[in-house]
Amino acid sequence: MDQVRLYLKTPLFAFRRAPHLPRTAMVLEGSAEDRPGGLRIHVSAWLDEAGEAVVGPTLTLLIPFAKIDHVHILNESSP
């Protein structure tokens, strides 16, 4: 899996009263792999739109390609 910084077009949806992830996160960092329809990312860090760290859980998400603005590949894994 590649280590990436994934920039979202819009924040991820989370409930106001009991969010399962940070509501202000716009950038996800972690290890990712291509899946049909999106990227599977094991999130190790969350950032807001100012690039500041946001407290959030370590979890794995499937982010649809339509939600992604762009991806910065930090270090590529070998094929």
C-alpha cells in the first residue's frame, strides 16, 4: 500500500451529536490502495482545511473517487 495524503472536495459526513470521525477533516493521511469505485485508506492522521491536525480515531474508510480532489503520494510501495 502507498502512503498518501488524500485531499477531499468536501468534509466527510458525521453526526453532530456522536461523530465517528472529525467533522472538520478535509485531509486524510495514511496507507491506501485502489479499490473499485474509490480508495481504501487506513487513516493515521486527520487535518483540517488549514492543515492543522484534528483529533480523530485510527480507522479504515473507503472514499469514493467522486469525493476526492487529489492525492499526494508520499512514498510508493513497490508493485
